[in-house]
Amino acid sequence: MSRKEMMNYEDSLKYYRDLHNSLDTAKEEGIEIGEKRKAIETAKTMLLDGLSIDKVVQYSGLSLEEVQYIKL
């Protein structure tokens, strides 16, 4: 393999790895967003069912500030 071919090959591998890492990152971010949305929906339901803010924080994994904001 010539030097130019080797450089092209290495560039192509780098591009592939960068693309793969970008997709992995996007997938992880999507999962995190989905989990956060589910926690918010669960917290809303818990609040509507009359659970205390402390219990909602404990069971939902959301912060006190987030639950107080949802309650508004």
C-alpha cells in the first residue's frame, strides 16, 4: 500500500470512528432525555395523587427544585 493510500485509509478509519462516537453520544443523550421525561411524567402523576413533594423527590430522582417547578 502506498503512503497516499495508507493516509486515505487512516482518514477513512478516523471518519468512521468519529461518526460512530457521534452516534453513540446522540443515542446516550436521547436515552437520558427520555428518562428525564418519564421522571417528570411520573412526578406529575405522584403530585396529582397527593404525594408530598419530599416523597416525589425521593421516588422520582428529580431535584427538589424540579419538583417544586412541576407543582406550579
